[in-house]
Amino acid sequence: MSKLKVALIFGGRSGEHEVSRNSAYTVAQGLKQNYDVFPIGIAKDGQWYGPIPLSEIPVFTPEKFNEHKITILPIPATNGTIYSLPDLKPLAKAQVFFPVLHGTFGEDGTIQGLFELAQVPYIGAGVLASSAGMDKVIMKNLFAQAELPQVPFLPFLRKEIEKDLQTVLQKIEADLGYPCFIKPVNLGSSVGISKASTQEQLKSALLTAVHYDRKVIIEKGVEAREFEISVLGNDEPIVSLPGEIVPGNEFYDYQAKYINDNSTLYVPARLEEGPMQKMQDLAIKAFKAIDCSGLSRVDFFITKDTQEILVNEINTLPGFTAISMYPKLWEHSGISLEYLTSKLVKLALEHFAEKSKNVTTFTSYEQDR
Ligand SMILES: Nc1ncnc2c1ncn2[C@@H]1O[C@H](COP(=O)(O)OP(=O)(O)O)[C@@H](O)[C@H]1O
Ligand SMILES: [Mg+2]
């Protein structure tokens, strides 16, 4: 039997373009035994290129592939066909699409919308879960609805901050106090995030954050240890043991994540059975709260003074590099990279089959009865 073709999509129009290349390279290593991998690189301007040789995924830049511009079309009849540009000749047909894209235009529901229109199976969260997971305010409102414990927060629009900074400052000081964290609502990788301990710092942090997004979230700062749990599955997901991160910088900022390499990961986390299980239970609740599917990493705090477990966030396309927490936690739980990536493909096909049961027109339902 011939192998299924998996279109592996990486790069993209996001601040996490480079991280995505490294994640995709790891995913490709997991897939290549069992699948026919068709790597597609999305350049920073949004142009698609492919196939990219596996070994070039980590260093992909578009210049070398100018003759290999490609696209898919947002219509079901094309059945996963990948076309060359500009002549629109069929080049290959993928049975499943694997976006390994972090951040904007990849993790936020936009490319998932394209897959839905094209009616092709794809790995990971759908449109709703992706966009809900990406917007920190919507995510936290859904978590609050599901009664998950989290830090107090306040959302503001860029317009409000620009129009009446004084009122915004007063509200933050009255409701949250210092230290607080200021974040653009729709970014990842700690981009645009600052910690403020004084009004001066808060002002400048707000101005930084509005630079990145029309919405900003301010959170009460907690002194806490940080933990992460990997989730895998659709309607009945399984969870890994937690891992712990000890950031090398004052908090787990962009530098600590990708540049300094001075953070320490503990796999598994140094935690007692009780809090460990509670955290695992919360990870599943967080996954379900945004109606997620496929995979996610749920991140937690445990406050140093009261030992309270708080959900920080869910990442629907977590880092997947060779040293990332998501695959590492599974490896520790006895799930190899090869098994993990195959399982993700199977979950995508199952989820697609489940959605395909939905009747989309009134008349066809009536006729079937
Ligand atoms: N409310 C908070 N209290 C204490 N530390 C925080 C808080 N929010 C964020 N941090 C620190 O900032 C890091 C990045 O914040 P996070 O919300 O996870 O953003 P991103 O989505 O970019 O990863 C966290 O890993 C943690 O180190
Ligand atoms: Mg984070």
C-alpha cells in the first residue's frame, strides 16, 4: 500500500517563523518512516513554496525556490491537490495537511479556515479553538466560564489607552496593583510582553504593547513556579506528566525562550502526586474549554506563597523542536516522536470523518430521511 501524503507546512507570516522551521524539521523526522512528506515553506510575505527537501527545512528561505511557487485552492473539488504557480498545474495530492506554524496566520485559525474551505483533513485545533486560544482575553473568559483558576486580569483597547491613559493607569493600580504583566492579546513567544513594578514602567509597557496589537491584557503578576503539560487527542484527550521550566531571565521572555538558552527544563517536574494530578485534570478542562482537538500544551503557575495552581494559557500549536517541552514530555511518557506524529495524523483523519457526518444543507437531510 502506498504511503499517505502529508503536506507539512512551516515558516509563515509570524514572529515565530524561525521557530516554526525548527519545529517542522522535528515533525518531519517523526513522519518520514510512515508517510510521504511534502514540505511546504511559507515565506515571511505569505508566498508558498514546495516541495522543500527535508534537510533544508531548518534553513528555508524563498530565494532558492523561486521556480517552486505553489498553492492550494479553497474549494472541495480539488481534493487536497497542490498546484504549481503561476500555471496552476496539479503537482501533488496530499491526504492530510500538517500546519507546524506558530503565532499569526498559522496558530490563530486563519490557515485552518483555508483547510475547512478546501475540505481537507488537517492536524490540530480547528478554526474556533485556534482563534480562541490565540486571543488571551477570549481564552481567559472561556477559562473563567469553565471555572478554571487563573490570575486576575483586565483587558483594554489600544483606543482606550491612547485616549485616556490616566484612567487606564488608575484602574490597573486599583484592581491589580504591582507587579503586573502587560501583553498584546494576540501574540506568542513573549513578544511585546513586559513586567511593570512602577507607574513609569507600566506606562511604557502599555505603549510597547499597543504597538503590537489593538487589544492589550494586563494581569496581576504572581511569584510562581512554571509548569507545562502536553495534551493529545480529540474528544477524549490524554495528558502527559507535567514538566517544569525555570526561566533564566526574570521571566520567561523571548530572550530566555530562544536566545540565551539559559532556562532549565525539568522533565518530569519536581512535584508531588496531588498537585500533579490536579494540574492534569485542569489541562483537560482547559483543552475542552476552547473545544480543542489534536494537540495542545497547557501552561501553569504554582504560586510560591500559597501553592495555588493557576492556568496561564493554552498553546494549540506548541513548540515542536527537538528540545521543546511538547515532544519531550511525551517521550518521557513512553510516546516516541514517530508514534506521536502518526497519532496526530490519525486524530486529524478521525476528526475529519466526524465532521463529515455533519449535514450542511437542509434539503439533503430531508432527502436522506
Ligand atoms: N501574570 C503573570 N505573573 C507572573 N509571570 C508571568 C505572568 N504572565 C506571564 N508571566 C511570565 O511571562 C511569560 C510569558 O507569558 P505568556 O502569557 O505565557 O506569553 P506567551 O503567550 O507569549 O508565551 C510566562 O512564561 C511567565 O514567565
Ligand atoms: Mg507562554
